[in-house]
Amino acid sequence: MPPSRSGGILGLGDKLFAVPPWEALRYNATDDTFVLDMPRERLENAPGFDKDNWPTTAERGWLTGMYSHYGYTPPYWERRSER
């Protein structure tokens, strides 16, 4: 989950938030960027974290809430293997 920024002035007071899984991102080869096609309201209301206090992947409750917020349920670690 790559972090993204929202708000702040000159990098001060920024809210960091995790974006959904890589499958939610579209690669734009022309600009060599990734694009997240998401309504602004959903991004603004996303679960955030402080730049000095990142959540860890061990915090499953936080991760589950983040995946749910973006509509990616169940999260990958709860999906049954199709093998």
C-alpha cells in the first residue's frame, strides 16, 4: 500500500493515508505514473495516519478497515486460495 498525502502547506500538517491494493492503481506509461481513480470524497474520508506513526501490517483491524473503506473486501489475507 503506497502512502499518499492530502492537505498541508509546504509539507506541514499533511495527512498520510494508505491507498487500496495495487490492483486499484492503473499505470500511465505516458507520464510514468500510477493513477487511482477514486472519488475525492472517498479519499478525503479515508482512514489516515500521522507521518511519524505509520500503522504496521500486523494491525489487521486497521488494514481491514482501510480495505473495506475502498470496497476491497474481503482483504487478500482472508480470501480463500483458488489453487
